[in-house]
Amino acid sequence: MLPPFYYCCARDLPLVAQAADSGACDTDAPGSFVAWLARRRPVYAMEMAGQRYDIGDRESYALVQKLFPRT
């Protein structure tokens, strides 16, 4: 399973603070904002082609550095 990539429209950016300030969503889980937003506005999804790397620790960062060495 690929990690999600979230894209927000400029008009939705003020809602990020509103959602966080209200305590309605976990600020460490971006998907909770999307769920909160979907109850207020249409939300769309698309599948992106290609490969992504979830860099969440030193080991995963080191792996990506090996896969894409600097030239």
C-alpha cells in the first residue's frame, strides 16, 4: 500500500487551523483532517502513478539515499 499524498486548495487552508483548534482531528494524522473536511465540503481522490518512498526514520532515509545517489 502506498502512503497517501494530500493536496488542499487555498480556500481550504483556513479550515486546517479551525479543525485543529476545535480538537476535531488529530494534528499528527493528516487523514483525520480529510475526514473532517469531507463532512463539510466535497473531497476528491485520485490514484497517482509512479513510486513514492515514506521516509519516516533513519533507515528508510538511508535506503532512499542508496537508491538515488547524488551525482
